[in-house]
Amino acid sequence: MGVTVVRAAARRLTYRDGIVVDATDGSPFDIVSYSQFKYGSRRPGITYGQEVALAFIRSFPDLATSTTRIVVVGPSYKYAPTPAQTIAGSFSSALSTWRTKRGLEPTVPMHIIRSRVGTDTYAMAGLADRLLLNAQSGHHVDGSLIAGAIVIVIDDVKLTGQTEARMHARLMPHEPDTICYMHLAVVEDAPPEIEDVMNRASIPSLDRIDATIMAGDFLLSSRVLDFILKSPDTEELYRFLYDQDDRFLEELFTAMMSSTLEFYGRYPDGVCTLERVIRERKLSIMAFTIPTREETDALDPMQYLTEDERTTVLDYDANAASRQRGPEFWLPEVATFGRLLSIRGRILEIGCGNGAEGESLTDAGFSYVGTDVSAGYLAQARAQRPGLDTRWMSAYKLHFPDNSFDGTWSGNTLYHLPKDRLGEALAEIHRVTRGGGLVFVSLPVGEGEGMWTKQSFGYDSTRLWSKYEPLEAFGVFQAQGFDLLELDYKESNGSGKADEVIRWMLLYFSVVK
């Protein structure tokens, strides 16, 4: 049997002589309340959700009383909910109450996570830009909830039907029983400017948002987060932020840190102002410490390695003094890293070797901690670059708190792990790198894995190598919560022989949490 698709709306609106009116009776639609809802007011959204629930019950009584599982979902989002999520939440609560009074199971809310959007201004983008962004985006859908269920998709105002079409494409592969599209309103014969008219009927400002917060009516959404951080007057923004309570600042900071990296590049003044207020208020959300070098060096990382990995590490230990490479090899990649991570925060390196990349990263303005499982290489790093913070540590067990670092760098290291353990190491890197942080990894292009014994830089070398095709690597990283930002390639002389060239994938990822 095919999937049943139905749709309805609580209201049908039209646009006449610059006024949005209800098409059934000609009464004006309160676009001021709607605009306030779009910019942080919770109460209209709750009322809208109840109104849509009533319209659903009246339009589809058989679905409303069905014993089939009912899943309620709003538009997808990444780091902060869209305003329509308030309607979806209120709808789900109202329908659940109505159903439980009749001895039926409550509804099940679901969140579709959007990733790889590539911008943090989706809510403010025009239609053409939104279509392009969504075409480039990925979405994480819980297919086990959707399969065989009645799925109710909630949105506020239907203008073009593009949101409905995208949601349809995401849901259909999971074979629901029924998809019901419910809107607060459908606008008939809408001109292009209608969305802006409705959204900005009440001109948003920091003062209006402040009043909404004081009234206990505020809900942080992606649109509001974007509006706050792009405020052009940093002194006004500073006063606004400093007047808020700790909980608001922590909520704002958490949403920002869980976003993609563009906030730092797009609104650096707003981000710095928020961080300034949080530091001055001494909030714990930005206060954390990492263990000392003495504490981490006392924890033997070799215990986490397989026999082949131990052989590889011992090979590096024995020949570390013979393998000396300066920082110039990775300078182009360090420049790209700095471009993608504009905030000069704390960086972790996996496989620091003799500290050459650590030198480049600190020269670029980053605060640096390097790790390596090779004691021989660490001895070289500490002798040659004593100012670097370097730790004896395995990628499988990083002795740092969650979200300790703004970025992680790992050049020519993770290919020494067995393929079936790469995900294990990536899970640790994901844990210690904050949401929205940047991760750089290089991997050799090719197929297979195994121990490689050969003449390398004038000595016999026996090491574990794992080579990856691009799609193979992407799949492992995506499964651990990384979104690809950029991909490049470079070639190097991997053994000191001019005729032996290795091609490397250069992968830059954003951390999704």
C-alpha cells in the first residue's frame, strides 16, 4: 500500500490592499502578534499550536482517534529551533491531552536535525538562497519512529509549498502510514513581499526582545539568535546582554557554540561581545581546566593499542631522531585552518611528532596542546620546542573534559589506526571538541590496510598503514558527527625516495552536537 497524504490549515489568508485578511470572513489577520512570535514571543505560538490542533481534529477525526502511533514534527533545525517549533510543541501537547482523555496514546514529538547548511542566516535568507542551502544540506531522520506511523508535519504559514516538498522527500523513504501537513495558515495568491510584510510588522529590536524576556514570554529561536549576534552597535549589544540573567546568557552561548562555524566569521563583533559579557560575569559555561602534563603522562597510553599499533609506535620511538620535518610542510593547511576557525581558541593536535605543526599553530595565534603516543617523538618535541604543551596520550583515550577545545588538528597520523578503530578515535575527538569546532585530518588515498615494511628515510621501517577512498572516509566521519566543510589533496614523498609519491586527502570538518 502507498503512503496516504493529506493536508489542512487552521486559516486561509489573502493579501488585499496591503492588508493580510482571513479569506473566509474578510477580518484582518493580526500580523503584529505573528511578527512578535517570529522574533521571540512564545505566547502567540502556543495559541497557534492549539488552533492548529483543533483544525486537525475537525478535519481528520479518524486520524485524531487512530490507535496507530502519531509522530509530530516541525521544520528541521540545527542549533536552535525555528519559531514554528513552538507551534509544533503546543500542537503536540494539545493533541496529546485530547487523546489521553479518550484513552488513547499521546503523540510522539520528533526533531529532524539539519546539518551541512553552510550558513547561520538561513532564517533571514530569501527563497532562492533557502532552496540552494537546503539542496546542499543533510538531514538526520529517526526512521524507526516514522515507519508505519501517522506523521503530522507542523509549520506556520504556507507560502510556496517548498518546505512541504522538502519534508516529503525526507519522510517518504521511511514508509510512514500517513503524512498529514498542517499549517497555521495558507496564503492564497501571495505576492513575493508578503513574507517580509508578515515577519516584520512589528519591527524587531533589542529593546523589544528585552521586553519579551522581562514579561516571561521569550523563546530563543534561530531567527532571534541571528538577529542578536548581528547587532551593529556593539555597545548597545553589550548593555543588552549584561542586563540578562545567567540562564539566558548560557542558553544563548550554548546555541551559538552548537552552530556551524560561520557565526565566528560572519558576526565576529557579536560573538566577541557575548564572550566578553560571559567572562566578566564569570559564568562557568566558559570556565574549565584540563589536567596537567604530569597527570596525563602518568597514564600509559600503550595499553589501548593493538599489537600492530604497538609495533608502529616502537618503530617511531626508535627512529624519531632520524625523522625531522620543519613546519613548512603544513603551512598552507594551517592557513586554511585559520581561515575556517577565525576565533583563535584552544587547539588539540593528535600526533604532534616533533612539534613542527604545533609551532605553526601557535604562530597563527592558537592556544595549543599536542598529544602523541610515541615517547620518542615527544622527547624530540620537548627538547626542540620546550614552550609547547605536549602530552603522552593515545587518540583512543584523550584525558580532557568534554568540549575542551575549539579545534583539533591531526596531520598524517590517523592512518596508522586499523580501519575498524578509526571511529573509536573519532568519537574521542568529537567528545573533546566543542560543537561547531573545526577538525583537520589528512589520510592517504587508496585501498586496504596492513603492515608495511620498507626502506624509509635511510632505515628499515615497519608500520601499520590504512588507506581510504574519499567516500569511505566521509562515511566514517559522518557517522561520528562530523560535517565536511572543505576537501583538498596534496602529494608528498613518503619514504624519502623521489620516485615514491603518496597522495593525501586533506579533510576539514565541523563538529555537530
